[in-house]
Amino acid sequence: MDSIKLSVHERQETGNGPARRLRAKGLVPAVSYAKGKPATPIALELDQLKAAMAHGHNVVLELVFDKGGAKAKGHYAVVKELQFHPVKRYLQHVDLHEVDLAVEIEAQVAIEGVGTPAGLIDGGVVDWERREVTVRALPGNMPASLELDLSGLVIGHHLTVAALAAPEGVTIMDDLEAMLVAMVPPRVIEPTAAETAAEAAEAAEPEVIGAKPTEE
């Protein structure tokens, strides 16, 4: 897919105070990493970043640096990590990794199950072992997800990495025999020892019919 432009502002100050002031302005503190170069502290437009991430976690970003009024282009990056506040869940920080569009990279790609598993009719339960695989591709060819057809999955069977179909130019790096998902029998909840004892005691207690209440 084509890259998406993202406005970038270089920043000199770091720390919690400056970061809070940036977020108050609708910006997100970030760091851009490039091989053989020092890390660059930057700030990103939050609205632009949200719109870009709607295309998938592996979208290629064209970083447009604001250099004193001039727009410096030619920097491309992918998101390596998004850090959220543990309680309030707002975006706190972003790590970017600059890439060369002509050089393949590796990334984690989500697995998207499609189709209705046949085993559901018999009460089976879909049990996912893994929801991501590692793939290698040019940055512009990195897929947002890979589809896995679940329609033929019956109880007692499973699907491995080999069942994934990778698009042209994309190589799956994981072991092809690694299990992704299985259809397991319905889970039966066994009563606890205390519940079993209580049921046995209730069944053994005789029922008194016609007994008169004791007068006080």
C-alpha cells in the first residue's frame, strides 16, 4: 500500500512536564530510531496518527519534518510500539523505526479467522493458540493481517501456520507445523467436592409428611 504522510515536529525537551504540555496541544511525544543514527525525539499530530493507524499497525508512514517552515521529506517509518496510560488508556508515547522502502523488514501480523467452523454445530469450542505470525516483506507490501479459513475445522482437528495463504512478496517466517487454532470438545464443568457432598446429603435426608409443628 502507499505510505501515509505524517507531520513531525522535532522536540528539545523531554520528561513528564514537557510531555503533558505536548499532549495538551494535541501532540504525542515520540522517538524515531534509525540504524546507525542517534534516536530523534519528535512529536506527532495525534489526529493524523489515529487516521494512519486505521490502515493497520504495519502501515508505512512518510515522516514530513517541519524544518523552520520547510517541509523535509524522504523519511519513512513503521510503528514499533504504542505506549498507553495504564489506567486512563490515552496514548502516552510512540516509538518509530525508520525503514528503507527497498529493504525487506520483519513484523508481527495478525491472523484473521474467516468462515464458520463446522465443529460449532456439534458444540465444539474454537481454541486459539496464536493470533499473530512473523512475516518478512518490503515495508510497502507488509499486510495488515492474514486470513485463515476456519470453515472446515471440526472437533479434534487443528490448523497450522501452513494453512495461511501469504500474498505475493510476503514470506511467513514461523514454523509451518506450529499450531494456530484447534476445535476442542465442549467443556464440562465438574462439580466441586463440596457441591457433590451437599447434593448427596440433600438426597439422603428423609422428607417428613404431615408432621405437626411443635407447640411452644
